[in-house]
Amino acid sequence: QEQLVESGGGLVQPGGSLTLSCAASGFAVNNSIIKWGRQAPGKGFEWVSMISHVSAWYANSVKGRFTISMDNAKNSVYLQMNNVKPEDAAVYYCAKETLRGPGTQVTVSS
């Protein structure tokens, strides 16, 4: 059974850093396109980054601040968030096609 589980969310100060993890099971991440998206209260869902074994993509809202990476040995995908802004506060999800994890909450506050 294919599954994705996010972790690493929490409270971060504006300008701080946080790394989110997405652990996959039932399939190999290096054979897939894995996406990170977020849902903030009162806002629409936004895809922020995606990665395959050949390329990565970032939304303009996070370009230059977030870095996506893949660890084939751990079958996981990571989202390194730097210079976090208040507007980054959201529940973050990783996804493969229609499969999505339960999400991890990122709160931005001083």
C-alpha cells in the first residue's frame, strides 16, 4: 500500500528555518514526482515545490527561500524552509499524483 507521511512542522519565528520531511512507503520516490503543497486558513491550496530524479520546481512565492531534496536511501523527500515569512504559515502536504499525506502544521510567530 502506498503511503506518504509528513513530519517536521512546528513553530518557527519569522526569518527562521524549518525542515519538513515526507516519508514514502510502498513505492520508490526516485521513480516518482513528489510535490509539496500548503493550505492556509481562508486561502486556496498552493503547490510550492516538486521534485523528480531530474529536476525541481518552485513557486515564485518560495523561490530562493525553500529547497526541495530527495534521499533515495531513506525513500524520503524534504523541504528546507529558510527565511520563513508569516505568509508561509499553513498545513503542508506532500503528494504523489492523487496520494496525499495527512499534513504537518507550520506556524510562524515571534
